[in-house]
Amino acid sequence: MALDGDAVRGSTQTDSTGAFHLTLPDGRYVIRATNAGGYASTATELVVISDRPVHITLVVDSGIR
């Protein structure tokens, strides 16, 4: 999910490899990934969107050991 302050500006899900794509207008966003499974885990990163793609890696713990 992409947050602009407390407002959600976009959301997506990962594909089978864990990759995701999200198109947003130019601006500053907090990208938040949350494990949809039973183990509650979240990762966030601040990004600035401009005229070129941004590549980030978020690590969310699945709880599987």
C-alpha cells in the first residue's frame, strides 16, 4: 500500500515471485508491505516518485522457520 500521510494512494499484491508494481503520481510516499498470512509482520520504506521507476526491496517475515 502507498501512503501519502494517512491517506492510501494505491495498493497492489505481489506476484508468485514476490515482485510488485504500483504506479503513482509524482510525490513522496511511504510504501508499506504487510504479511497477509497469520504472522503479523510489516515493512515500510519512504520513496520519492518522479519521472523514472523506483526499485525497492521490502522484507516481510512470514514466520515460517
